[in-house]
Amino acid sequence: MTKKHSSAEKRYRQSEERRLRNKSVRSSVRTSVKKFVTLAQKKEISGAEAALKEMIKKIDTAAQKGVIKKNAAARKKSRMQRLFNTLKVAQ
């Protein structure tokens, strides 16, 4: 009978906890992005502006926690800000 490796079991438990935590944060970011994009498509500037601020905050938090990389966060924020700016100019 083989001996169980307690360090491997602990590492598995830790990685599972992190995976679930990261999944929650990533899902939250995606939801906020979707909310902003739908408001932008409806051309609701005031709602889109509030959603943009919330989305930027969530993206920054995710980047700080290491769920998404810093450059990926910057790229997402830049694209969404550009979308908002085109929406504002169109009005």
C-alpha cells in the first residue's frame, strides 16, 4: 500500500479554493463588462458611464488579485473607454 502525501493533498485543497475564488472574480468582471456593453449599445450615456466606473473598479481589483494580468486589465479598460468615448461623441 502506498503512502499518502499530505503536502500534495494540502496543495490540492489550496488550489481548489483559489480556483473557486478566481472563478467568482472573473465572473463578476465579465458580468460588469456585459452590463456596460448592453447599455452602450442602447446609447444610454448616464447608465453606461456609471457601469463603466463600476467595471473599471472590478477589473482593477481582479488585476490586483492576480486573477487577470495587468496588461490584460489595461487592454480591457482601454477598449471599453474607447467605446464610451465614441458613444459620447456620437451624441
